[in-house]
Amino acid sequence: MKNKFTQRTELLIGTESLEKLSKAKVIVFGLGGVGGICTESIVRAGVSNITIVDFDDVDITNINRQIIATTKTVGKAKTEVMKDRLLEINPELNVNPIKEKLTTENIEIFNLKEYDYIVDCIDFLKGKIALAKYAWDYDLKLISAMGAGNKLEPTGFRVSDIYRTEMCPVARIMRRELKALNVKKLKVVWSKESPSGERFVDESTGKISPSSISFVPPACGLVIAGEVIKDLIKE
């Protein structure tokens, strides 16, 4: 066994599984508190081909929970900051950054049928619904994060089909919308914890954001990464 950064992973999952990860193509939408740590964990596990999608720049309010957010990265495009960080982990990584906001109108530009796994870590419902509908229509492998804001319990996340969720406000809306679109299933990571805390209103933009803390969104992202890796090595 070569001395490489995946050496201990290979000891755990075996050479054949590691080769599967190396060949797999993954696309991650959203590089925030959930998506940033999820993306990094997927790459650290051995996935060598990844596309990262986010339309936003790092904001100072991201520092409390987002792995790419520091005082040095504020104002920079999240996709570029994430790309640089991932290449420091694996210089041979094939990483494709796309600074774009997913919509129902532009979903085709992402060439989703080319990927072995689609990861939804975005926080706007229209995009989440668009991904779920597209993946259902074309039988693509997708996992979607439900709400991770306004929560304080990192051990509360669980994995199930969207129609077996409860309590989570994001999941409630998703269930209703996907049922109307005749989407029969969607693998999601969600928490049964009741939302708490206040919402943040940006006075300059009017945007309303949930409260958050350093250890809850990343916990959700790690659960998602684990599901992606385990599913890929099962193929």
C-alpha cells in the first residue's frame, strides 16, 4: 500500500471500494454550513471528481459555521475558496467550480445525468424541489439536506425518505410540493428537533436567515457525506 492521504481509508473500506470512489463523479449544490463540510469530507474520503455549485460570496456572518469562511475569505466567491481548499487536500483532484444559482430554467446546464451522485445542500426551496423532480424523472441518485438552522442538537439528524419525516418545516413544505409533482421518494437528512432561536434580517437586503451555531449544520453535512460514500461503494 502506497503512502498516500487515503491510506487509512483504504484500510477501512478496501482497495476496490477506494477505486470506486476515485472514479465516481459527484456534484454538490451549496457550499454553506452543511455543504462545505460535506464537500470536504467527500473529497477526503477519496472521491477524485467533483463539481461544486454556489452563487454566493463568503459573508462575515458565515464565519460562525462555514468551514470555508474566515476573515481572509470574506468577500470571495465560495466556489473559488472551496476549490483552493480542496486542491490543498488533493492536488490531483478534478474539481469544477460553478458560480451559478440553480433554477428550474437552468437545471439542464449542470449535466446532472453525468454524475454518480447529486448532493443538495442548498437553502432555497425552489432549487431543492427542482433537483428532486429532475432526479426522480431521470432516476438519478440524490440526497437532500432538510433544515439545519434554528437548531441546537447535532446528534438529532437522521436519514430517511422525505415521506417519513416529521417536525422539520423544510421537510413539510418539500413533502407537499413533491407530492403535487408526483415525486414518489427522496432520500433526505433531517432533524426532529423543534426549531428555536430568532431569525436574522439583513437590513441592507431584507433577506431573512435562520439562526445558527457552529456545530449543527456541519453535523448534517457529515451525515450526508457518509451516506454518499457508503452508497457509492455499494455500487
